[in-house]
Amino acid sequence: MPLFIYRPRRLAVLVVCSLTSYITLTMLMLYGYNLTSLPQREKRFDQSPWQQQDAGLPEAQNTRHGNMVGLLQNQSYLEDAGSHIQAGLDRDLANGIKDHAVKSLELKNMLQQFEAWKTEHFNVISNRSVPLKLPPPPHVNNSFIWDKMLTTFPLVFRRLMRPFLTDYKNPCFREDDGSLRCLPYFIEIGAAKCGTTDLYYHITRHPQVVRGYKEPHFWTHMGKSDNKITQYLDSLTNFSKAMVTKRDKESLIFGDASPSYFWENNRVPQNKNKELLFVWADLIHAVMPGAKIIIILRNPTNRTISHYFYNSRNQSPEDLHKKVHEATKRFNTCLKQRRYRECATEYYPARLQVSVYIAHVREWLRLYPREQVLIIRTEDWHDHAKNGILQQIYKFLEIDELSEAQLPDLEEDSVLAEIESKKATEKRSKRLGYVLPETRAFLDEFF
């Protein structure tokens, strides 16, 4: 008689052992593939499905750990960055930069399609008794990200994704009770310790810019509470009040200046200790695709040192040296296990992750057209606030440029702010001592 009739138990054991060996061998092969393919995957920066539309973007050259080495450490790094950030990462680089009028028309058409989409789906958006299931709007290209955002933050879309009024430059809408609510026209996203407060203060000195609460940090700290959304909208009521008292309401604007939007993507609930499913830029772009983004960047070594002395306790030059060594070691270890953009969102000593500029800037340029993103160098801002940069910002925001007679007051404020900053720095330096030369050299090499 056949073996399987006489020895059924032996045959069963043989089959189980064979299957176990096959599964174990397959898992080992896959694990080995992941380890050997990691460098190639990192070289592509990120080729996950949600970012496939950026697969054609050229990589920034001469970079170390994602920071623009050679660009952020010399006097003209913003000019040089034109070949990397301003041009190298431009979506239209292959076809040449289109005429500004064409770009403006494309943006206008996209916003009109977005308004039509919101009008079409308004009954579902405003009805809290039904699940929020919607097709993605025309400016959101990835349905997977869209579904994840709807699931994670349904109240954000129900409260904020309403048809915008046409007689305001800011994205304004009416709530169910008829009250006027407005979202920011521009967002100054950072980076932290790069001069965001001084920049915001001078922008809001313009007569067409209404000053509000400088750092609401709504998106990064909102959680899932309806009250948080209400608090954020309430913090922006200065603009609504200005609409009542000023006649030229169609030309007034206001903005949100919260540096945490630039880098704290680990605060997205879905992202904690996991693969990045989406970042704050995705959510903000979904709700406000017409927003203008302002980024101010500083030499990353100086920024890291400044952030350490601003936040850390028991500060000392020796402690800083120890922390930056620990941070870079952890960062490099992370790169062996995870993708680059995920390592850039982790928390490190001395807030090293904030200075990984290239990773954070790419997230915003992945979504917003280059014409809607303005990048400023901190050193140029302090040296030439009056001579062109403020006027450049006004032009970018599409508000009136100020005459030479109106600019001296702004320059005087900048000088006073610089004096106060120097006094604070000198006081801190006397108490803490100077940064060790080897610490600065180490950071320069890392960046």
C-alpha cells in the first residue's frame, strides 16, 4: 500500500516542516532584499506611491544629509540655491519656466475648479450626521492621501472646506450662523530661530496687512477637537473686524506665522513611529491650495546652536558638543533603517532635525507651485531688509509696494531689533561661554 495510507502522521509532519522551511527561506530573502536595496531606495529619496508624481524631480547635488552644503554656508547660498531649490526642484524645469501670466491663469482656473467642487459636495461636507466620504478635489492628486486625511481630520474639512467668498483676498467663508470666518492668505512656516518673528513683524507693518496672533500653531497642535478649530478661527477675528471698519476690504490680507508647520510632521497622529503617510503640507494644501508660503532659512550650523541655547536646560558649550554628536549619530543610524524624510521628522538633541532644510522644503514644493513659495536668506534679511527684500515680499503677496519715504521706519525697527538681539546674545555668551570651535566645525561638516 502507498506510504500516505500506512504513515499519515509522518506525512503530515513532513508537509508542515516543508511549509515552515519555505516560509522561513522566503522571509529571509525578503529581509535581505530590503537591506541591500535600502541605499538604492534612499538614493531616489522617496519613491512611495503617494510621491510618484515627483519621481522626475532632479536630486539636489552636493548635499550632505539633505542640507544644501555649499549653499547654506556661504554668502550667496540663496542665489546658488536657485539651481537646486528655486530651479532644480521646479516642476517645470524640464519644459522651462512658464510665463508668469500663464501660471497665474492656471492657479485661477484651479481655484475656480476647487470652488465648484466644494459647492457640489457642500451638502455632504456640512452634514455631520453622515460619514465624510468624498472624491478628492481637483488639486489633490493622490486618493490614498486624501482618504487618510478625511479619516484622521474629518472636522477640519467639515468646518474649513466651505465655499470661499469672492470679495476677499483671504480665503473667507460664512458659517451656518452667518458669521464671517477667514483663513490665512499667506503662511510663514519657518524655520525656527531664523528670524521668523522679525520678518512677520515687518510684513504686518504694511497698511494692507492685518496683524494677528503670530504663532497659533493650529495645524500641528489642533488634535481632533472641534473646540481647537473654533479657537483658531477666533484667533483670526482681527481680520474679520478689520473688514467691518475699512472700505478697501478686497485688498486687505493677513497671515499665519507658525514655524512648527515646517518640520513637526511627527505630530500627525498617523505618522508617529510609522511610515509618513502624509505631512502637514498635504493637509494645508488640501484646504488652502491658493496660500502663499514664505520660508526664511539661516545657516544650519548657526540655527542649530541658537535653538540649543533657546530651549535646552543646563546649557554649556560642552553639553552642546555632546548633544550634537549624539544627534548626528542617531540620525545616521536612522538612515540605515528608515527613509530619509522619516528620519528628518524624528526628534534629536539640539533640535538637529529642524536644520535638515532640504527634506522639509521638498514637502512644500511637492505640493505648491514654485510661484507660491518665497525663500529668503536670514543673513540677507538682516543686511538688506530695506533694499529690495521687503519690496520683493510685497510683490510676492500682491500688495502695494511702499515708497522710499515709507520704508525708513521699517529699517529703524530692524536696527532696534538687531541691537536688542545682540544684547541678549552678549548676555547669554557671558553666562554660557563661547561655542567650542570643534563643535562648529563638526556641524559644518555634517551639514
